[in-house]
Amino acid sequence: MTDPSSRSLRAVVALLRLTAAAELMAVAGVFMPRSWMSFAHEWIGLGPLPPRGIFDYLARGLSLLYMVHGGLLWIFAGNVARYLTPILFCAWTGLAYSLIIMVVCANAGLPPWWALGEGLGLAALSVALLALLRNVPAGPPAER
């Protein structure tokens, strides 16, 4: 029989790796042709894509930021004990972000399914991480 801390640790690693893999796919948004962005923008009912400039900067920059965050989560998953503090930081700020992004999405005129999907999805992930981390001992960092 496996003790709860081992099961929790394996679940934390799996959750971090799964999230990291999803966020690393955001690299596609950095290099995606503008015509694809335009198609997606109109397909979800947001009308014509705004002109170049700030929209392109924010869309591609946010994709790049998600990719970097995913890379960090992948690294953190490699040694949860060593990176416990930044993992907790990510979980707590993710929870705050999830609440704020729902308001931002609503104010930006995004569809409710978008706001709720992103906000509640991130909230569930953050709460799950925080709950699992309660059972993971904060031991000394492993040597590399």
C-alpha cells in the first residue's frame, strides 16, 4: 500500500506536467499565421480581427508567456520538494488570476463560456494543487 504523501506527490507531478504540456502548446500562437487568428476570431463570434499593432503584440506575447510558464512548471515537476515555494506561489496566484480573468473576459465582451472555462478551469487546477500539496512533505531539496 502506498502512503498518502507518495500518492499526493505523484498527483502533483502529473498535474504540473499535464498543465505544462498544455501551456507549452501555446508556442503555436507565437508563430500562427494572422489569417488563422482572423478565422478563429470570427468563428467564435467576435467579428473581424482588429488591425495589427497592439492586438498582435498582446496575442503573441501572451502565448509566449504561457509557453514560458509551462516550461517553468515542467521544471518544477522535476523536483517538487526543491520548488515547493514557487509551486505554491503559482497555485495561489493562479487562484487569484482565475477570479480576475473572469471579470476581464466579461468586460472585454468575450463569450461567457470563454470566461467561465478559463476562470473556473484555472481555479479548479489551483485548488487541486493546493489540496494535494498539503499532503506533500516539505523535505530538503534533492541534490542535483
